[in-house]
Amino acid sequence: MNYNIGMDISSLLNAVTGQFGALCLACVVLWNLMQSQKQYMERLYKDNKEDRELYRTTLTNLSQKIDKIGEDIAEIKRELR
């Protein structure tokens, strides 16, 4: 098996600078984009989880206050009768 070294290097350069090289570059760029998008989505999920917890706590407190106001109104009505 006697290969022409010059031809192999030429074929390699054509592959790297041609369509194969563009495909590899596109794959690497897409991989990096997906990784940054994944990090962004994880951070967004974490922030939304914290917001939902705050919303739940606030609604619970608000519900307790409304119940207390209802009890106060019922007591005032009993006293007025």
C-alpha cells in the first residue's frame, strides 16, 4: 500500500476547508448554543420556581387575612343584633 502523501494532505485540506469542515463547525456552534440555552432555561426555571413559592405564600397570607376580616364582620353583625 503505497499512498501518495501529497494527495492525502490535499484531500485532508479539502475536507477540512470544504463541506465537511463547514458541517463540523456548524455542529460545534450548535452544540455551544444548546449548552447556553440549557443554562438559560435552568436559570429561568429556578427563578420561576422561586416566584411561584412567593406567590403561594402571599396568597396563603392574603387568604388568612380575608378569613380574619370575615370573622370580624360576623362578630360585628352579632354585636349589632
